[in-house]
Amino acid sequence: MNNVAYVTVDVFTNERFAGNQLAVIPDARGLSDAQMQNIAAEFRYSEVTFVLPPQDPANTAHVRIFTPTMEIPFAGHPNVGTAFVLGRQNEIFGRPADDVLRFEEKAGIVEAALARDAGGQVIGAGIFAPQPLSLGPRVDSGTIARCASIEARAISLTTHAPVIASVGLPFAVAEVADLETLGKACPNTAAFAEAGRRYQPEDDQFALFLYTRQPENPWHLRARMFAPLDNVIEDPATGSASGALGALLTSLLPDRDANVDITIEQGVEMGRKSVIGVTARKSNGQVHSIRIAGQCAAVMSGSILL
């Protein structure tokens, strides 16, 4: 193989040059692990996806997700963007695309439902998180404050303490008092390294998802995500973290049964506004379904010389 085709899309937006950038390799057959990692490092997007034939023919594809430094088991915007790209193809490895795509990933099977406009054109997708909500250790406010270069007293403990939360990929999730505090946040890499050694010693990949609620609408949130240990200083849209946050907030409701729709804006401070829709469903006291959805915009296509 002398070259490989790629497509880039902006995810969680309907406009080019907004949202979160993603590169998709629609046919990654023949690429080695090292080549995949090198391609991801070359793009320097938060993630690049590599699409392979499914191991089980009942599924649509096997999808591998790489950041600039490592392969990860699951992420939100790569799945939404990959579904958008594949859904616009005439076929996927010789088979026509269904409206529901099934991706084999390290975290499990990810289902993606295509969203279409009135003319039938694919405009986005919604995915279901591959794992239920899992909670790791609580993170002390001082650690969060040092990582984000903010004051510890600006971290809100009313709804929950900062905690490691995951629906397939772990993040430290913390609420801050207001938009002003959120806007001032700036990642301190040394503090992240220390937090990684303390809270995630298995890989040191400590990532922080900060959010604040809009007073007039508590289910409309603004968020920022920092992962400098993974060469992602700030991410304009993080579906996996948004899903974990939505599941966490829904789990804390006193109701044993609830359907919650959450809108999360991210990337505003970067000039790349993203809008992420999260729907969490709770029954008998357990959150059993987390859906992450958004639109996409096609940006570029070309080939990579190998």
C-alpha cells in the first residue's frame, strides 16, 4: 500500500471550522499499528479513526481510535463522525450502509443511528455508550484547582464532589461555580502529571472535564476538557466525557425513573463551538442508557503517502 485515503469532518456542529476535528481512514486494511499511530500523530487532532472489516459479520465495522500518543477504547466524537462518514458512502466493505451501524471497539459494541435531513442526506448520528456508568475515586478539590489554575473555592460541591467517571473512557468530572471561572481555567501540565500518578497510576492519562450549569436552565451546560498528558491541551467537544457527565447527573436524581435530555456546549473559549446532545434514561434507580448525539460537517478529503 503506497497511500491511504482519508476524510476529515467537524463533529458536533453543522458548520465547517467549528466543532471538533476528526480524521477518518474509511479503509485501514494493510496499515500496521505503528502506521496508525504515526498518522494520528501527523494529524494532531484529538483522535483519528481507522475503519476495518468487522470480525463478526453481524456488525458493520471494526473501528480503532488513536489519539496523537496512544490507542483508546472509546470516544464520543470519533464514533459520531465515523458514522457520518460511513453513512454517506454507497457501501461499507461491500455492503450497503444501514441506518443503524454497529462498531466493534475495545470498549465493546457501539451502536450509531444515522440522522438525516428532510431530503434523506446524512447530517449526523447518535451513539449509545458501550458501557454503563462507572465511578472511580473522588478527586480532592485542591487537585482539580491546581490542574485548572483556578481557586479551590470556585469548585462546586453542591451536586457532587469531583470524581472519576466513565461510560467507556474515564475523566475527572468537576462542576465550577460560574462561566467566569470556567473561562479562566488553564491547564497546568505538572499538576496533571501529579494527578495522573495519584488517581490513574495505571496509565497517567488524567483528563479533566469542567462544567457549569446555566441558572435559567440547569440541563443546559457549558463545559471544557483538558488532557495535556495526551497532547490535547483543550478539546472542543468530548462526547465520551459528556456521556459520563449526563449519566452521573441522572444517577444523582432522587427519582428512581427518569428520562433526561441535556445540552452541553463546549469549545466556545477556543472559537470552535460544539453542541452535544446527551439523553440518559434511568429505571429502577439505575441509569441503563446513555445516548450521545450531534451533527457533522464534511471538510476535507485526500490521501496520505506511506
